[in-house]
Amino acid sequence: LATGKCCSASDTASIHFSLIPEEVIEAIVAEGTCLSCAGGLMVEDPKVQPYLERIEGGMDSVMGLGKETTLGLLNDALRV
């Protein structure tokens, strides 16, 4: 910012899975999508969904920077 103001925040989400069978893990690795996402799994992947027990935090936090956190940072930055 032109004002030199710095803003920071943290955004946390926890994903809880039941035991994922070895053959499911091998299928995910074989298709290669795990190589292009942080954490190696996409929670929206149909192969992963049956083993997803719960998500603590927002889905947007799992997939990137949470909307509420981003909005808070923008509001902080614009507040003089």
C-alpha cells in the first residue's frame, strides 16, 4: 500500500479422514492430480469423498485463502 501499512492474518482449516485404502491412494497417485494441489489431495475428488469425515473451517479455506480472512485483510488495509 502507498501508506506502507502492513496487514496479516491466519486462516486455518482441518480435514479429518477415515482410513483411505491403499488401492484408492494408488489410483489417486496414478492419475497425477495429487501433483498439482497442496497437500496432495483434493477434498472434492469423488475418490476421496467417501473417506472425508469432517472439515473444521470453511471449504474456501481448504481450497485457498478463506473469503472472510481476505475480506478482513482488505478492510484492515483500507482503514486509515
